Amino acid sequence: MENELWSKVYQMVHQLGNNKKPKRATYSNADIVLTYLWAVLHDRPVFWACQRCNWPIYYRKKICPIPAR
């Protein structure tokens, strides 16, 4: 169920956001929205969704630093 929901949300965000990055930006607006929605879907804080280890392997497309604890 969760995978089907996420797949539809992912497609919709990319269609609406046309996946363009502002100048000098690291992430597109769609990437930021998807990260926020991933946190909401899992009832977690946004910083949790920013860590690659909290995403399935097939969605880990960008390398981002995980903050040191």
C-alpha cells in the first residue's frame, strides 16, 4: 500500500514541479517537496527524511552528507 501511494505522489510532484532546479541550487523544488512528504508519510521529522539510510535503495539517487552525531 505504502509503495503504491508513494509511487503516485512521486509522479504527481514531478509532473507539477517539472523538476527544475533554481540557479546554484543543489536540489530541485520537487526533491524538497518529496523529502517533506516522505517525512509526513512516515510521521517523522524532516531531518530524518534527509538521511539516505531512511529511504529505500531504489529512491537513493543523490549522495548527501549525513550529519555527524
